[in-house]
Amino acid sequence: MASRGGPRAAGSDGSDFSHREQVASRYQASTALKAKLKVCAYVNLFVCLPVALFIINSHLGLVSLPDETGPHLSHYLLLATCLSSVLYLASLPRNKKLMVQLANVVVVGCGLGGAAWGLYSYFWILKPLLLKGEFRMILQSPMVLPLAWFIVFMIKILLYSQTLYYARQLMGTWDTKKTK
């Protein structure tokens, strides 16, 4: 192969490069999915911030919150998903499939499990007011916190579902074995 500035083949005007300079579609897909998975990992770390602040506040007692008994198991499980974000971010530069699989296990176990448990717990707190149609009571100070946590857990479930989808697609692009 000649250098860019070197001699050209006779009769070539330089426009016949399109068939030679192509990137395989799986590498293009891998690059796009890596970017999407990075965004999901950073958003997960950002959404874990209120959970971490809530747990720190409950242990140190910096700010008193109305009618809050303290962090539930679901809060600790969601905080553990920060590990999955770190694993995702560490695995992407070198295409480490095992680390992505381990991060997927953490997301399914701690992330989806913790978010589902949190939704279940806060739903039963909000259910009596929703059935009575007392929406104004939900927006008053003692009930705002369970509603906020319910919304955070809903966002987390959507985020984890999207993250698992992108991770699965990415591992598929990394698989070099051809299936027949």
C-alpha cells in the first residue's frame, strides 16, 4: 500500500478509495453503543447522588426531614449500583466483556431489585391517598418525600432497563463468532 503522498497506480485519479476505506459496521455500532452506555453510567452516578446524600444525612442528622424513618434497604441497594457504573466505565476502553457482564449482574440484582422494592414500599405509603383522591395531601410537606422517592425509583428502573439494553447490544458487537 502506498503512502498518502506517494506514487499512485497508473490510470487512477484518486477517486477509487471508497471500496478500500470502510469501517466494519460492528465497529461503528460498538463506538455508538459505548457512547450511549457511558451516558447511562454517568446519569446513574448523577441519580445516585440524592440517594447518597439522603443516607449520609440520615446517619449524621444534618437536616431534619419530615416523617422519614431513615433509609430503607432499597436505598442501600441503589447506592451499590454506583459500582456497576464504575465497572461499565472501566470496561469500555479495552472491550472487557467480563466486566460488562459483572456490571449487568449488579444492575439486575441491586439496581432493578432495589428499585422494584422501593417502588413497592412507597406505593403502599401513597396508595391510601391515591384511592381517596386526595392529591393535595400528597403534595403537602409530610408526603412529598415518599412521592419524590417513588419518582426517583421510577427513573432508576427506566435507566437500568436502557443500560442493560445497551450493554447487551454492545456485547453482541464484541462477539466475533459468526453464528450460522
